[in-house]
Amino acid sequence: MSIDNPRYPHHVIITRSETDNNGTPITDNNGNPLFTTVVDSECGLRNITEADVNMGIAQTDFKISLPQPEIISIWKVKVTDSVKFTNEQTEEVIEGKVTKYRPTNMGIDIYFHKNG
């Protein structure tokens, strides 16, 4: 049974490029890099272009929040992982790179910069 939570109406997928023991990206037969999905979750869009000096974040394009059940998976997230955020209300897709993340009393906040 799925519960519709209005705090988390959107969707996020966070991926990381696969690498060998030397840090070299692993590619498929066509030379395209392979990616591993780190987090696939519902989320909420919290702030845009927020400055959070206390957290060491001078500038970020987006902040999203993931609910508590994802807290175990989030420790797998690393800075520079790729983010694909889908706004389920407008169907806008925003891609970027993780700049920072932090636990909160309700789950996890992920900060990311938009590609381009």
C-alpha cells in the first residue's frame, strides 16, 4: 500500500559512475560510462538558491528533502554523484551534481547544482 505524502510529492534518482580499482570509469561496449543507482526515492523540493553558511554551503541551486526511511541509503551518497530530480507537478526534470547532504530530524537534505 502506498501513502500519498504531500511533503514529498516529487521523485529523485541519484547515480554514480562505476569505476575500477584505479578509479578509471567502466564503460559498455559502445564506450558509454556505466552508472549505479545509489538512491531512488520520493522527495520534496525545499529551497532554491539557498545560502547556508553554517553548513559550509555558500551557494546551491537546489535543496531537496528525502523522508526518514531513506536515511540508511543516503550514507551511500557522495559529493559529485549525479542527481535527476523530477517535479511531479510540472513534469520538469532537473539534472545536476550533489554538493552536500545532511541529516535532519525528518530525513535527509540533499543540496545540488544544476548542470549547464
